[in-house]
Amino acid sequence: MQKLIELITLEVQAAFKSAGFDESAGKVNVSNRPDLCEYQCNGAMALAKQLKTAPIQIANAVVEKLSGNATFSKVEAVMPGFINLNLSEEFLADYVRKMASSPKFGMEEPAKPLKIVIDYGGPNVAKALHVGHLRPAVVGEAVKRICKYNGHDIIGDVHLGDWGLPMGLVIYELQTRKPDLPYFDDNFTGDYPKEPPFTVGDLEEMYPTASKKSKEDADYKAKAMEATVKLQSGVRGYRALWDHIINVSVNDMKRIYDKLDVNFDLWNGESSVHEVIPGMVQYLKDGGYAYLSEGALVVDVKEETDTKEVPPCIILKSDGASLYNTTDCATIMERTKEYDPDMMIYVTDKRQDLYFEQVFRCAHKTGLSKPATKLCHIGLGTMNGKDGKPFKTRDGGVMRLEYLLRDVCDEMYKKIKENKEISDEEAENTAKIVGLSALKYGDLSNQPAKDYIFDMERFTSFEGNTGPYILYTIVRIKSILEKYKAEGGTIDYSKIHTPASKSEKDLMNAITFFGPSVENAYNELAPNRVCAFIYDLANALNSFYHETKILTETDADKKAGYIALIDLTRRMLETCIDMLGFSAPERM
């Protein structure tokens, strides 16, 4: 289906041409003054300068040509030369009926679907997921789903931090505690135990302990680095321990990501490219891309058009050690080889903008990625507390992500029990669904790059621009539909009739923005576009609900039309919240 704004523009362009003017001036925009009109064309203003005539004269000539056009119920020229437009009720209803019966509500599939890899999550093995992992997980999952809905083939990779000194620290700390384990016996040739010698709780305690010791004790750090070298060199016992660390950590991560309804297609980490790094380094040297600078191997990535300093991309440190740059460049190389993607998206803190600029330029300059491959970084703002500083626990620590989700669900449980007579079990299950919506919507309704305040009271409110408000709207519609079906009614979208009230027309108008909003969310990699759409749609639905007798309407055709319209609204809302990564309960 063609977008509504395109159909309107075609009509206005034809009128400009018929009036003897350049038709390109007939571009129509959504009005920024909805109290005056629904759509507006400002083309007469620009033409007036070229033709050296009054814009109102051009506008009047175009309006005359549009007189009687069935697309519009109102067309008027206003000073100094704007053309104000309102859609005809029948044209709008017909368009909405077509949307209701079309796949994806009339959105067109891309002529050539893109292959996209999205890198999000990025947790470190052996460490608990904390609130800093919320935004990459939630925004990355929503972007993945939005890309998929727009018809593209997208692969999500968690990209674990599972290599380097953190692993050496954990292994050496374990050795200090349990030196008699067979993993540390160079002469051991048997099979290592299948059960790990630690729990996830042990790991989460060992890493910060080891990290603290390494900062205070140079000898301890040297031993941890030695353990890292042994691991990366393939020492059998260290690799076996590392496998245990990965399995224990990843199983726990999956448990928490499942609670967030965040799913990855790939569970690769930095380690997955360890074996290809030497070949990549040799390629960069042989191609003349990399050179030694103060002992380090670097690639120049600055460009003549740069207005700021962009340092070289360091491939190897002066001691020959790899860095994040090294593994990220190697990962781009491997993804190019394995998937040949049209786009790679990285979702991390916005403070890494310069870092990714260096890595992306290096990949393109050296041919590690194809020139046509688009490399994008979604830089995220910070989730802050009410004091405006990064969110902390009451005692000043970094809160575990699992505890944050638990606290939000507990708050929702209290509100649900206060507002309704409901069993504890149903209240608990509903609180999990609604709590997840509160947490995700509270994050996603902001621009990704924007810092935001985590406000428990506001996020869990059933009023205002919140997840619970959106879900309450969906549940309200479901309740009406259930009663209608219990009366023997069926849903027929052909029954959607010409709107008889302003609130009904406003709801139809809101519905028509589905496609453009979802497309913009994809084009801008901005889930907040979907949030803005469903908030407007929910508001329009609730205004219509409060002003219209739906179930008590005595005219059967009218009632069927109302029911079809609100069911279409429900389907759209549920489609959008699925894109955002949460769902609606049956009751609230």
C-alpha cells in the first residue's frame, strides 16, 4: 500500500501542475497545528520567491484546482500562502479498511532485504549483569525486532567479554584458593571433572576480589597475566577451566536475559576470533596498512575532512598484546567472511563513539569489511538516578540487573493488588508482564543517545507515557471484544464506517501513522519512534472510548464498525509492543 502522505501529495502536486506551477512544490506535510488542520502544504511560499508574486495568489490558484476533490473535506488557502488540508471522512475510512485487511497493515516489503548483524549486550563473563547492561540489551533487542519487522534478515550477537586479563584474574584467584585442583597440575593427563569447581556466586565474588588484589599487588597481577598467557596459548588445564567459566556464566546470563525477553542468535565472544588475529595482523602489515609507532602496531584512520583529532587505530600494543580494537577488527573481518552483511550495528555506551569511529574507518580502509557495508554505532546515554548521576543502589554500589527487574515487578504487584481483587498467583504473573513493560518502555521511550532518569513511581504508573498505560489500553480493548464476542458478535473490518465524530476520526488518523512510524524507527535505528506512535494511538483510542457508547450502541452496523476499529487498534498496539520486546496480559 502507498503511504497516506504520498497519496495526498500526489493529489496536491497534480493541482499545482494543473494551475501552471511546478508540481514538486506540492509536497504535503503533517500539520504542526492540528487545531487548524490535519495536513499542510507550504510550497507556494518557495514558488513565490522564484515567480516574484504573492504566495497567497499561488495558494488560491491551487486551492481552486482542488475544489471538489474527494480526498479532502477541507482545502483552504491562508495568509501568507499556506494550504491547509483536512481529509474527507470517507477517504480516510476507506484507507483504514485497506490497512486492516493488508499484511503488516499495508507496509510494503523492501525490494531487496538487507543482511544485518547487530552486536549488543556485551557482558563480561564471570561478572553479574548489572544496570549498565540494561540499555544495550533492551535497545539492541528492540532494534533487532524493528529491523526484522521491516523485512530485513538480522542476526543478533551478544559479543561476550570472555578473553584477556579478566579470565586470567579469575583463574589465578581460583588457584590461590584451590591449588590442588588437577587443572593446575602440568603432569595431569586424565579427564578433568565434568562439574565446575565453583558456582556462579563464587565467580561473581572472585572477579572483584582478584581485580582489587591485582591493583594493590604487582606480583599478583603478574601471576594473573601469566595465567592469561597460558589460557591463550592453549594450556590444557586452563582451557578446561575457561570452558567451565563460560558455561556457568552464560547459563546464568541466559536465565536473566530470558526474564528480560532478550534473545541472541549467536553467543560469540572475543575468544571466537583469537585464532584469526595473527593472520589479520600479517594481512595489515603485508598490505602496508599497519606500521610501528612507538613500538605499537597502528593503522592511520584520520581523514582530510576531519575537524577533530582522530588518533590511529592501535592493532597491537608495544608488548605485542591484543586490545579491544584488535578483536573488534577481527570480528568485523570474520562477520564479513561468514555473513557478507549489508550492515553491522553496534549498541554500546555513547562514550565509545570515537573508538568505533576508529575501528570502522580501519575496517573500511583496510578491506576488512566491504566498502558498501554500512557500519553503525548506536551510542547510548546513561540511566541515572534522581540525583542525575549514574543509577546506584542505596549503599552506592552498582545494582544487579536481576534485582532491578525484581524491584520493578514487586512495585507493580503492590499496585495491582491495591487496585483489584485478584489472586496472588495471577497478580504475580501479571506483575511480571507489566513490570517488564514498565522497565523497557521507560528506557525505549527516550532517544537512545539521551541520558534519562530512572523514576520507579513514574515508570510503573498506569497514567501518562508509560508501559503500564499502553498495556492497560490493550487490556481495555480486549475486555470490550470479549464481551462483544460473548454476545455472538464477529469482527469484520469491512464494517469500519465513515467516522461520525471527531474522536473517531482522530483515532483513524492515528492509525494511518503506523507504517511511517515503524519505517522511521528502522531508518533512524530509534525505538522511541515506535513508543511515540503507540502513545499517540493509545491516547486516541481512550478519547474515542470515553466519548463513544460502543457495547451499548443499538445500531448493529455502527457497533460492528466501532468493534472492528478498536480491534485494529489492538492489533497495531500488540504488534508494536512485540517490536519493543514485551507483551500484554489478558487482564489487569
